Amino acid sequence: MFADPGAVQTVGLFAGQHVLAELEGVDAALLDDEPFLRRTLTEVLDLAGATVCDVISKQFEPQGVTVLALLSESHASVHTYPERGALFVDVFTCGDRAKPELAVELLTKALRPTRVQSKTIHRGADHPAAATGHREGAS
């Protein structure tokens, strides 16, 4: 079988979006609930169009949880600090199928923080921003 020469290639596209977020003012009990965080991260990634391959997590003593999701599109992670009511979120997806900003938005709705700081970084030579010569973080 031959691919349609007029079709847009998405496999092997060297482009992605990396969303980095900090959420504060979150209920400490939620931030120390490993099963809830695993389930919620998996659900929001699925709703955002990502393909979850595996999820691992670690409950720390006396508190805190790290959850890592391996995606076909790349990865996502959550690192919690219940004593501060805060967490770091990192979602990176290659290509244009998955929507990492949506994943962070849905996670934010589930955790109901009082403060959110988020930044999206466009990565890769094939990203549309590269065609215009604009690269975030470039000087």
C-alpha cells in the first residue's frame, strides 16, 4: 500500500507542545491521594486525545505523590506538595493529535486550585512557529 502523496504526514513529525504548570491552593488530601491522582491524570489525558501506554506512581512519606504517564505522544507528570497545597504538572505531546493544554485545563478543574500558572512551549523544527522564525525562549 502507498500513502496518498497529498496527505499530511503526522507520524514522525518533529514538533510538539510542552505545557508546564504550577497549581496552588489545592486540598492537601487530594494531593496525597495516589489512586485519585493516577485515575484523574489518566482520565484527563484520555479526554485530551493522548494515548496512555503506562502509568507509574510513588507515594512518599510522610506525604506527597509523583505520577508519571508514558504516552505514545511522549509523557506527562504530576509532582505534589500537600504541605504547601501545590503541585507541578508537566505534559509534553509530539504531533498535533493530543492536546496538552486541554489535559492541564481538565486537571485544573478536577483539583480546583486557587492559583494557576501555566506556560506552553512549542518545540521542534516542524512546529508552525519555526516556519515564521519565532521560537519561544530564543533571544
